[in-house]
Amino acid sequence: MGRLMDDSVDTKKLRMFVATVQEGSMRRASKTLFVTPSALSHGIRSLEESLKTKLFTRNGPVLSPTQAGQKFFNEAQDILARLDEMVSRISSGDRNEHIQLHIGTTNTGCRHLFPGIVREFRESFPDVSLKLEIGDTDHLLNEMNERRLDIVIAPVQRDYRDLVQVELGFDELVHIVHPSHDWAQSGEADLASLRDQKLIVPSVQSHTYDLIDSFYRELRVPLEPFIELNNEEAIKQLVSLNIGIGVVPRWITQEEVSRGSLHAFALGDGPLRRRWTVLHRDQVELSFPEFLFIGMTKAVARNLLG
């Protein structure tokens, strides 16, 4: 079976932490990093929450690392030193081996996750090129098994042999309807009318379709799609034209729901949650850019998926 691991790296927070230990106070560290004291304080607090560990003890304005904080400081220094060395080496023109990461993700991952990941990654590795392939989960995993992709970011609901999965979080699948739909008018979903709805759902070959189908079986409602699409953004567009009701993740509909151009309803009594992961091949040692890319992916996904 594939391994599931939990490793999050945020270089900004690491630098905030290291600078605070070195300077002994947040005020001096904030000047060193050219950030506001409140931003630095928030970064340190967020890091402590992620690690579930107290990193500092306070004696007036002076901060001292706890025992756990001192150990983490040593590790963080090493990580940042390795990162700075690699960036310096690449920037200085050591290009005997061109570094390129081949990334695969779904349409939703490309539109909503990838831009934020690239923005973070470019700050640390401006000269590492990225090649992106977009497709459904099974296609991307096949490409990875064929060694044509280094990293895959996708909603994956089961484990795979020879693949390492880093859990990114969960999203909730919901029904979305046009404002003129009966459900929107009444303010609640009439699940008894599901059989009569024109359903627009992800492609039958997708992992998400299997998840929806299993959920519908529990409701004792046959899943009979009106339209199948391997593009959740396109599903939103069709629903906005009042062609049918769709099933998409709630987090990508927030803007439309807040404007009132779409209405979202839970699929049943409880949420239908879908797991997102970032995957790479087992038994293959990660390069440092790959290691940091995975960490940044997790940090960005946490903010978006919640």
C-alpha cells in the first residue's frame, strides 16, 4: 500500500521563526525581515498551531525558545541554509543539469490551487521550470507510473501501491442550482425530487463520480446524469444557464453563492467529503525543489480548502 504522510513546509514562517530566535525579540526580527510586528506575530502563532507545539517563552519583551523550539530552530536553520545554497547555485549559472518539475493536476487544481503554489515556489526557485499537465486523476496517476510526471495534485479517495500520498485536506461536494430553481426559491433541497432533476456531474470515469454514485446509493436514488463533464468550472457555467443542477465542491462556488448567482445545498443529511492529496513515487528520493514544492502545495491548500 502507498504511504500517507503529513509534512508541511512554509518558508516564510520558517524565516520568521529563525529570525525571532536569532534576534531575541519580534520587534527586532520584524525590522530584519521588513514585515510588521503584527504580521510576524501572526506567522509565529500560525506555525505553533500547525506544529501543535509552543516554540517560545516570554520574559517581558525578550523571547527565548522552548526546548522543542530550540530543536526546531536547528532543523529550520538547516532547511533554510540548504534552500539558500540551492537558489544561489542555480542563480550563479550552475546549469549542468537543467531542473524541471513535471506537475500534474485536475482542472480544479489548475484553476484554484496551482497559481498560489507557483507564486510561493517562484520566490524560492525562480529558475526551476515547471511543466503542467491537466487531466483526470486516473490519467495523471498513469502518467506518474510511467515516470512522465514527478508530482500529482488531485482528489484521490484511495491509497496506491508505490505512491506516497501527502494529505492536503478535504472539500465538500454540494448540489448547486440556478436562483430560479425551486430549491433556491424555497431555501432548501427537496431530495425527494432528485429523480426528476437534470443532473450535471463529473465524468463517469472520475474518482469524484464514484464518490457521488456511492452517496446516491445510500440515499436509494439512482445516479442518472443528464450531462457528464470532466470540468467542474464548466458544470458551474451550465448551472448558471439554468440547464440543470450540478454537483461540485463547495469551496469553488463561494464567489457565485455570495453574489446570489448560484445556490448551494448539501447532498444529504451529512457532508460528502472528498480527499485531496499530493502524490509522488515511492522509493524515489525527492529533490530539494520537489520537497519544497510539496510543502508549499500543502500550505496553499490548507488556506483554500480549510
